[in-house]
Amino acid sequence: MLRGLKVMIDADLAELYGVPTKALNQAVKRNAARFPPDFMFQLDAAEKAEVVTNCDHLSKLKFSRTLPFAFTEFGAVALANVLASAQAVEMGIYVVRAFVRLRQAASLHEDLARRLAEIEEKTERLELSHDMLSRNTRNQLRQLFEAMRALTVPPDPPKRPIGFVPPEEKKTPKARSKK
């Protein structure tokens, strides 16, 4: 966290995208119009010292004369589109696919929430116009709507396991037991 933003330092992104840090910074300078201030910024000397102190893997920056750049999530995605390495191209494709899936999931949940609200409104109008529903039935309907509303909330993304996962386990799907 720097300046209240979650960022990645240029050296870390260079490693992620499989390019030297110098090449990454040159690509950024050649495409400066693609990196507005909310995408990236250059650290000042105090921020650099803080990063070097807090992040052991960035200790080599301590002796660097240049101040590193920090990239927000937007900048990291824009960087994938500027760099030509195979890893950067792969990451750009991955991000586009993730955004499409996210938009599809959001529209599905939005549609379910809208339909649920319509049904709830109709039920309340029915309840008001016909005072035939008992108190118990009304409570049961409210509980049903609350449960359905909870189902429209997107689930948390699955958490990655901690530790080493052998390549065989990554490739083979887990067998499900039938009961």
C-alpha cells in the first residue's frame, strides 16, 4: 500500500511478465499516454526507502539510483497490453476473459435480484389488498425472500491452497465420490 493504493513495484511486474525492469520502464516511457496518474506513479525517496525496508525481496533497489515506478491494478493491466513478452500477452488475454466472466456473473445476479424484488412487491400488494395471510405465513415468506436474496450474492472466489501443489494434482480433476 502506497499513497492509499494497492500497487506493485516495476521490478515485481517485470518479473511477472518475464522482461527486464529496464525494458518495462522503456515500454512505459514510449507509451506514456497509456499510463495516467491513477495507473502509475514514481516513488519519492522516502517511499523508496519504506518499500526497501518493508519488502525484503526488493533490497536490491536500495542501491539503485533511479526511483522505481508503482503500478495500480489498472496500470498492471495496461502494462500487459504494452509489453510483447509471451507472459504479458497471456496475462492480457487472461484479464480480458476474467472481466467478461465477471460481467456475465454480475448481470445474472442483477437479473435474479430484480426478479426477486418484483415477486416481493407483488406479494406485499397481495398481502395489503387481502388481509387473509396469517402472521406466520408472512414471516415464512420474509424468510424465504431473505434466503433467496442471500443466494443472489456472488460467492467468494475459491482460495488457493498454501504450499506446494505437485503438477499431477494441478492437471487431473479430483474424482467425486457418488453416494
